[in-house]
Amino acid sequence: MNEKSTKYSPLAMILHWLIAILVIVNWRAAEAAEHASKADGEKIMGNHFAFGVIILVLALAHLVVRYTSSRPPLASTIKPWEAMLARVTHILLGLLVIVLPLMGWTAMSLYGQPIDVFGVFTLPALPLSPDKDMAKSIFEAHGVVGSILVYLMFLHIAGTLKHTLLDRDGNLFRMLPFGKAKG
């Protein structure tokens, strides 16, 4: 198997790392907003919403890339249960980075509010009848689902570290432009 076939495409790598970084930034922004003054919290949440829109766009692009280009096979040393856990984790991560922004957009729309994306453009509210109680419920669910995303992210990182540091199978290098990924 040649080196190139053991790695994701450069575009898939870029999208993966951008989404990963923005998910962490957005998680930390939401946490910071909870501990900020009301005025500062609103500004921070405005950034949180804007990053959510960017994450949604990148996640949809990543989905297109994932299903229109080949993926490298897992290392032959990976056990069946590890492959299944990796697959389920990847599916859930991919799903949640799309569902969470949609939940946020829906809740903001139920408040009748558009989402300003750093002054570059405004995502209009969806054509929904205002319903503040439903908006609050969706935001509460958004928080729970966001926590699930964070736990899955840590599981993904833990698996990557296990394969990199303990198994030394080069699995991490499938998603990096350097290093050797084993087939």
C-alpha cells in the first residue's frame, strides 16, 4: 500500500482540524459566557452563535468531502471492537456538529432573532412562529447535546492517543500531512 493511500485528502485534513479547533473554541466560549456579566455574556454568545454557523458550513463541506473521496483503511492492527467504536464515534461526532448548530439556529429563530456572523453576513431567522418556551427548551437540549459532543471529542482524542502512544500504529498520521500512517 503506498503512503498516499494511508492518508485522508488534504482538504479532509483541513476541514477536520478547522472543525475540531472551532468546536473547542465554541465549547469554551459557551462556558465563558456562563461566568461572565450579562453584557459580556451576550457578546460572547454572539460569537458562539457565529462560530456555530461557521462550524455548520464546514461540517456540511466535510460531509461532502467524506462521501465523494476515498478514505484510508484503518490500520490492520486495529481490533474489531476498536473499529466499531471508532465508526460509531465518528458518525456521532459528524452528526452532532451538524445538529448542534441547527438546534441553535432553530432556537434563535423561535426568539425571532437572526444570527450575525462577525458582521460579514447575517443568517436570517427561520420562518417559525415565535415561541420563547420552545426556544428555551431547545437551548437546554442544545446544552446537553453539546456536553455529549465534548465527551465524544475526548473519547476520540483518547483513542487517538492510545493508538499513537501505546499501539504505535501511526493512526494519527492518517489525518496529518506529515508522519507515517500504517496500513
